[in-house]
Amino acid sequence: MSNSPLIRTLDLEKTYITETIKTPALRGVSVELHKGEFTAVAGPSGSGKSTLLHLLGGLDRPTAGEIYLEGTAMSGLSKDQLAKLRLTNIGFVFQAYNLIPVLTVLENTAFVLELQGIVRGERIKRAKKILGELGIDQYADQYPHRISGGEQQRVAVARAVVSDPSIVLADEPTANLDTAMSHDLIDLMRRLNSEKGATFFFATHDNRLLDRVNRLVTLVDGRIAKDEVRDAA
Amino acid sequence: MKAAIRHMLRNRRRSILTLLAVLIPIYFLIVMFGFINSMVQDMFESSTRFDTGHMQIRAVETRATGSAMPLMNDPADALAALATVEGIEWATVRLDLPAMASVGERTRTVFVRGVVPEEINPISNMADRIVTGEFLTSDSTGVLVGEELADLLELEVGDDMVLLGAHPEASLGAIRSPIVGVFKAHEATIGRMLVYASLGTARQLARNDTAATAIVIRVDGVVGPQDAALMDQKATALRAALPDGFEVQDWLDLLPVMDGYMKILTPMLLIMAVVFFGLGALVVVNTLYLSVMERTREIGLIIALGASRMRVMRMVLAEAGIITLAGAFYGALLGVGIILIVEAFGGIPLWGQMADYMKEIGISPVLHMSITAWQVILSAGAMAVVAMLAAWLPALRASKLEPMEAMRYVE
């Protein structure tokens, strides 16, 4: 594992402000994530897990503090620059509504490559390859509503890793899956981590997943309560 | 593009509504153009046919001649110049003279129009307007009068009428002419004023064997006012060829009413187009807005994955573009199709008083339709541009969605 962090946050704060209420979600979070890690951030509901994940992914902006992605400060980037950063450096897996309903599994997988401007032949080749590696190539021509939730999440993982991003950010990826499907998905992501060196960062409170991560960051009330490196398989 | 097509197919009803919002205004505009074109052409044709022609050669007015047209002593030089201009379909010499018409003790001021009957016959419907008697011939010494003048002077076919020429540039001539026919004029004023005679008879009245007041000309290939450029081109060529002392009056000089009508028609069509297109644009904005709202989470996901704002806009505009193009194409097809079908059946015949009136004013009692390629392109193109401009608003909204807010959006 390299010593130079892939992502570094510095005193990260996020406060949601409504007309009358200010709700602090993160209060001075400083954390480093390194290449090849299989890390989860855990904590009770409202502890700021998803908020941290969204800030790291450039989907939202912090109220204070800074995030560096491979040395680049994200606060100075415009919306389009952030979009480009997400496109080239970050893969996303969301809890639900992960896939574009009018695109087939193959097209969904290749969608990020299309956004990157990769020519059709090349993106189809790469998408088919990753679908094959994840064992879901038989669904290539199916539309998302034709396959199960677990299979849809596998496709989402395929799409997240197809462009070899620096990191995959996954928000409660197993929340909607039954145990068997969850284990399958976690096995899959572990395999991608160990075989391809893909870096994963999860926001989850699912013990089935938490048991399998190498590093666990625990958030309580928007602060890091614990950051432990663990042996997991 | 593929995704845009699938979105359209997924929401067929809304896509069809958007398509209709583009199609219907184009269809209506083309059909409207079709009727108006044909009416304008009919009016233009009935006015220019014989009465005014597409242009006229006249003598340059050197002194005030009142209501009389300046007299040319000999149109031969002008006719020779006209022969050098290509693309002239037809020309005839005419002599219009103010005169006094007397029968017994009754006297009226009239205009005697001297024509070459054999030349005007092929293009004029004068012969069809004869109510009693017969049409003129070149060697005829008789005259035709309108029903109104016949009533005022209590004339019948076979009666004699004394005409006293009163052109300020001609000598005073007087002739006694038999009434060979009575015609139905399309306006009562004309029926009271106009007396048709052969050119020879009119020249006798002017006491000048070569006199004329106009050479009436029709240009080959002119169908209506839309051929103004062709008429202008011929008028310019003719002006260059004519010797001194002659001038060319074009259709705008000769048909000021037509010119005025055209000036009203253009803004009227424009207002109608704005109303049609405006309504179409509102529907396009509405349906696309709805589509963007319904797909808020999906668009949020696409932005989250890294699509730029421009990309999202392109995505929405692509969908609008496909529907717009289809709407424009089918609208144009339907509009042109209706025109072709109507014309294949020989037009829409009018009936009753309307048909009689149209006949009286020299316009065909059958409604025809015609359209030019430019009008089709203009109608379809303008609506397509309006629809795409309307699509801009929902596209902009989609591009400005915040990814996380959009993904949390619940319909």
C-alpha cells in the first residue's frame, strides 16, 4: 500500500441548513484513504456516513474543511470540473435506483465509458469483459427491470469498476439485498479488491459487510470515534 | 440517441402529444398557405389577365391628362423593343379614351376601351361575360356596353350609340356605333363606365390610326405575386430596351389593391403562425418539463456518474429534437398530402351565392390549394426552431439538478 493517500480530508464539516434549523452532519472529520483499501465507515443512523461518502465523491460540497483527491483540492473545482473528476476517478454504487432503466445491462455498464468518450467498440469490449468477470454476462441484453435486485447491484458494481477508477464509493450497497445476495456481492467486491487492486469505501451499517472490511472508521455524531485496521477476508 | 428514442417509446402517450404539438401547427399553416396561395393566385390571375397584364408599356406623361392615360402616337417602336425581351408570353395594344356616350337625349361620361378582340380572347373571360348579343371582332364597328350602362341609357343590342372622343391629347372624334353586346361587369362602376370597342373603332374616335395608350404584357411563367422577381427582371430588361418617351408600369403600379392585400396578408399569416407556434411551444415545454420531472432521479444518477451539464442538456434536447423532427416531417407530409388530395379531386367546389359571387368577380368558384417548397420548409423549419427553443427550458432545468437532491427526489 502506498503511503501517499488517495483521498485526504482535513477538518471536514457539513451542516445542513433549513429555514429555521441548522443540523451539523460532520464536525471536523480528518481521514486518509489509501489505494487498495477495502474500508467502511460505520455508525448509527444520522452519524454522517452517507454525508461523508457524498462529500468524498464530489456529489455535495462541505461547509468547511478540504478534500484532496490524489492531491487535488476539490473545493476549488466548478460543478463541471467535479463531474469530470467523478467520471474519471470515482466509481459509485448506490443503495437503490442504480441503473438507467432504458439501457440494457451492457449499455448501463458501458455508460460511464461512453461519458468518457471511449469509442463504441472499445467500450462494448470492456463492458463485456467486466460482465464476464463478474459472472453476469448472460444478462447483457436484459433491461434492469428484468433482473433481480442482487443482479442489478452486480451490474452497478460492474459499471463502477469498468473504467478502473481510483476508488469505488458505495452507499449501503447491500441494504436492499437478502443474505445470500449480500454475500455474493461482498465476495465479488472483495475479489475485485484483491485481484484487481480496486479501492472500495463503503458507507454501511450492515454487519455482513462490516465483517469483511480491512479498515473500519466509526462515526458518531459527525465525528470519527474509532479508526481501526482489521484482518478480514 | 438510443436512450432518447427508448425514453420516447417508454412514454408513448407523452411523446405523441409532443409530436402533435409540433405536427398540428405545421399542418394548419401549410393548409392555410395552400388556400391563401390559391386565392391570391386567383385574384392575381383574374386582375392581370387582360385587365392590367403583368406590366404595361405606356407613354411618359408630359402634361397633365386628367383621368386619361397619356397617348402614344405610335406603339411600333415600343413593340419592337418588347420583341427583344425574352420570356414574354403575350402582349396586346390597347387604347383607352374618355368619351361622351349619347343615346337620344341621354348622355353619360364613359371610357372607351379599344382592344384587339382576337388577341384578348385566349386569355380574357370577356366573351363569357356577354349577357346578350355577341363579342367583338376586329372588323366590328360595334361596341359592348355593361348591363348598368345599358339600363341607364335604355339600350338594347342593335341600338346605336353616339360616342364623342374626349382625350386631351387626341383630336375630337365622333362615331355612331351599334351595340353588339351587353356584358356583365364584376363591379357596377365598371358596368356603368366601360365601353368595349375594337382597336380600330377606338382609333377612329381618337382620329389617329396608330394611337394607343398601353401595351399590355404578360410574362411567361408567372403564376402569382410570388413570381415578383421574374416580373421585375422582365420590367428592368424592357426599361433598358425601350426608346425615350415610353415607360414601364409594373404589377405593383397597376395593382395597388393587390399590393395592399399582400401587405395585410403577410402580417396576418405571421400573427397566425405566432399563435399556432406559441401554442405548440407551450405543449412542448409542458410535456418535456413533465418528462424531466419524472426522470429527476435518473438524471441525478447520470450527473452523479459524471455527466457534464452540457451532456445532460444534450440528452434532453436530443429527445426533443427527435420528436420535433418527426413532428415537422409528418406535419409537412400531412399538409402537403391534403393539398395533393384536394387538387387530385379538382379542388373544393363552392356552391350557392358564394359560387355565383366568385364567378361574377371573375374568380373560379372552385377552391384550389397550392404550396411552394419554400413555404413547406419555412413552416416546418420555423416550428422546429420554436419547439427546440421551447425544449431549452426543461433541458436547462435538467442540467442544473443537484445530483444528490435529484436522486432523493420522490415523484
